[in-house]
Amino acid sequence: MKKLVFLTGAGVSAESGVATFRDSGGLWENYDVMKVASIEGWNEDCDLVQRFYNDRRAQLANVEPNAAHRAIALLQADFDARVITQNVDDLHERAGSRDVLHLHGELTKACNEAKTDVIEIGYRAIAEGEKAADGSRLRPFIVWFGETVELMNDAAYITREADIFVIVGTSLQVYPAASLIYFTRGKTPIYAIDPNEIAFPFDRGEFIREKASRGMEILRERLKLLAD
Ligand code: APR
């Protein structure tokens, strides 16, 4: 089967009611990103950071995957499909996508300060002062600004292998994730689904200017022509 690789961002979860970051009303309009999503912010006020992620984790328990997540999962029947996501929610998995690669971590996991001991915590809060097994502060298993994207090489390798590459719901403003499009082989068609204009640099594919759910319906028609 052909290798179909998705790079998704916050926009794929927007129709589930999960806020994006840079749209009007987005998370970064209401929070100072450097205070709640950076290693400096963690060291300055870890309780503020815990509250930020505890709130998002609690919200995740009350939202559902949307038609776009489900459409992406269904394509596993006709393609060797992989999802690389910048999202920290578990909506791709709950829609049935297997082996999702989370470039920026996962809300449902926590870890010690050294990020060497990762545990599943589901949607529960991390309590103030809660410790990891090694005695360090238990923290969200998230890649904060200023931290290394440990899975970038794996993501680049998967992207290099892609026969078809699809971008859904990302503003392509955060690196190194956004640089993945440059790891595609020269002939690999790149599709992008987004209701807004994005810096979509390639003419070897198609920009589907729609929300994720509607865009995935259109993409599924295109892919029927490309499946083996
Ligand atoms: N369907 C599809 N795309 C949508 C929808 C929708 N219903 N609504 C908004 N979008 C698009 C926006 O037009 C935008 O291009 O989703 C994109 C969201 O962009 P961002 O808010 O920048 O989110 P993302 O690209 O995922 O951010 C990347 O930045 O703050 C960090 O770690 C955080 O993983 C995040 C990274």
C-alpha cells in the first residue's frame, strides 16, 4: 500500500471544540506562551504551568474526536497511513489512528524533570508539589519552547518515505515541525487543508481551503484515485 503521511496541528481538533493557538480567541491570546509553555516559565512558576495543563487535560476528557479525526483513521484501510501530530490531545487515537507520533508530547502523560521516566495519567490533574518516582517534580510530558523535539528525526524519516503528504490544520509557524514539508521527496504530492491562507510553498499538490472535516471529504475523493 502507498505510504500516506499526515502532519496535523491544532486546526484538526478545532471542530471538537479544542482551542487553537494563533487564531483569534486562541490560547496564545489568553496566555503568555513563555509563562505556561516554556522551560523558563516552569522554573519561574510551576504551579501556574500545572494549572494551565490541568485545565486542558480536564477539558480533553469532555470533548470527542470529530469527523476529520475519523476520516484520517479510516484511511488506514487503504493506505500505509501514519499520523505525525503537533497536538498533545489524544483525539487521533480515540478516532482509531494507530501509532500516532506526537512531536510536542501528550497531555495524558506526565514525567520526571529529566523526562526519562514517563507515566500515563489519563485526564487527571497533577497535584501541586506532586513528585515523580525519582523525587523530582512531576511535570506534564510536553515539549516546551526551549526544549528538544526528541521525535523530530523519526518524523523526518517517516516523511521522507511518504508517497503522499497531507498537512491538516497547522499554521506551519513552529519549527522544527514546520520544516517537515522539506523532508518530502521531490515528487511527493503535498495536500494542505486549512480554512485560512497558510504559507503553502508547493505547487505539487493541492491547497483545500476548507475546515478539516469538509476538507477531509474532498481529500478522500482525491485519494481514491491514488490508492493502489
Ligand atoms: N479546520 C482546519 N484548520 C483550522 C480550523 C479548522 N476547523 N480552524 C483553524 N484552523 C487552522 C488555522 O487557520 C491555522 O492555520 O489551524 C491552524 C492552527 O494554527 P496554530 O493555532 O498555530 O496551531 P499549530 O499550527 O498546531 O501550532 C503549532 O505551536 O504553540 C505551539 O506547541 C504548540 O503544537 C503547537 C504549535
